[in-house]
Amino acid sequence: MRSRYTAFYLGEADYLLKTWHPSTRPKTLTFDPAQHWLGLKIIACQGGQKSDSQGDVEFLARYKIQGRAYRLQETSRFLHLAEGWVYLDGDIRDNA
């Protein structure tokens, strides 16, 4: 999860796509140049150990766009494939 957050922060689309499950991976990614990531907090983890085939990570990411602060809270699901851990999908928590 931390490596994917860092990739979003740095705009590393290739890494994000490589670590995304093929069944849910978009063809391309675009980044909003006005979006500035501020921080990541891991709230909870379940599974995701070497012997596990799946894992969940609940996180809170903060960012700003044109001076306005936003929060993204999601529980992400990951699967362990031969090539390593990949992001499958997630449930976004409504922060309204």
C-alpha cells in the first residue's frame, strides 16, 4: 500500500498499472497536476502475510487541490499472484 501511495505521489503510472490486478486494471492512468498528496495513514491490515493469498488494507490519504483539503479513506483488497502482491479493488468510505 505504501509503495502504491508513493507511486501516486510521484505520478508513476507504470508502477501502478504493473501492481494492479489484470481483471480490474485500467488501460491508462492520468494524474491531476493540481492534486498534491499530503500523507498516508494505515488504519488497519488483515492478511497479507507471506503465507496468505489475499489481504486488506484500510487507509486514509490526504491531498489538496487548489488549496482545498480532501481525504480518501478506502479499504483496498490485494491478491498475491506469482509476480507478487497486486491491488484488486477497494471500497471507498464516504467522507462527506
